[in-house]
Amino acid sequence: MKSFIFILCLLLGFSSTSWGQLSEKEGDLRGFGMGFHLSSRGLGSDFRYLYGTPGSNWLFGLRAYGLKSARETKIESQFQDRGSRYVFGKLNRLMVLTPYAGLQREWVPRREGAYLRLSGSLEIGPALGLLRPYYLDIFVPSPIYQQLGTPEPQPYNPDQHSYVDIVGVSSVFNSGFGKVNLHPGVSLRAAALLDFAQKDSYINGLELGANLDFFFSDVPLMAKVNNPRMFLAITLGAVLGNSWTTAEVEK
């Protein structure tokens, strides 16, 4: 939480900080980009559209990312080579879709003969949490001989399944896609982008960010613990894209 507050306060300085000399390009800015992110809570990606002026523009986009509980720890199956690692006590998987809008401004503009440009952004949007059951392969003994049996995919139930029953995590095709529950909320994001593209028309950089997702009800990810409504994640990713000005198009 302290990391998010620090980055948020830093970016809120947009309105009161001198940003230095902006690009001399004329005309309105347009562009688009895609980001791929690794975070402390899972993997994610996003698509963004840029609209504004060089040095200051609006962002509109869609993010998709997974969130996991900080309590998750994978363990080995007691079936050893016949099993697979899994998270004991995990009830559900959470995927989040966030359509967002935000403001991006340059901290350090790209100057003539230099490749680096540093910018920051603030974004907000609804968080649409898609919750689906966590499926495990459960050993079902044969009615004839208890030592023999077959693994069957079942959603984890702490009242029915124990460590000795679990073979491992089930196939992605048995992941409860038909049993999705919606958990709505709000998502905030603060990020800094280091763009090292060699031309103004390209976006090619690394992005460090902090996501704060707040859901309107508890999200049941783990069994027999207090599940939170709020998730903080630090992200690091790559952003690729293109940008142009209306003046360039009109030439």
C-alpha cells in the first residue's frame, strides 16, 4: 500500500510541476499500444489508445490480468510422479477486466539526439472480477479394490477433499469456465514509462506500475481464511506501439 501511495503522490504532481521543454512537433497526438505485464499477483496485458497533444494526452484502454491471494503456495502431490503441484486451499481463480481512462504526461521529453523519454500516468476504471472454481484432479478409488482408482476433475471443496485425495491441478479444459461469477469493483493504477524508441513515432519501453483493485464484496479465493476486498500489485512490463500527430498525417 505504501508503494502505491508513493507513486500516486508522485504522479499527482502533474498539475504543479514544470515538465521541461515539450516536443516541438505540431498538431494533436494520436497513437495506440499494447502492454504485457508481470506482477506480484499474476500476469496481465492491456490495449491502449492515446489522444491529446505531445507531452500530455489521455489514455483509453482495456486491461486483462489475473489476481491471486498472497497466501497461495504450491505444494507437491502425495502421488509424486503421477501427480502435479497445486495450491492447497484455493477455492477460485480470479481474472479481472478493466476498461479504463487516464492521463499521461511527460516528465522528461525526448530531446534531439537522445533516445530516452520518461512519462507517468494515472488511470481509473471499473474492475470486473470474473471468479471461477479451482479444479483439482481427485483420486476416486475403485469400488472393487480401494488401492486402484482414477483421477476425476472436481472443484476444490475443503469439506470433502484432503491432501491424501488430491492428485494435482486439473487440466485447463476443466477450469470451470461455465461457472463464472461476477465481482464488480474499482481499479486504480499509477505507472511510469521509460520509452527508449529511436523515433517519436514508435513506443518501445518498460513500464513500472502499481495497481490497486477494490471489490464491493469479499473475493473467496482461499478456504478457511479472511479473504480481502482490496488487492495491491506492483507490475513490470513491456509496452509497444505507434504514435503520430495530425500535422504529420496532413503533410
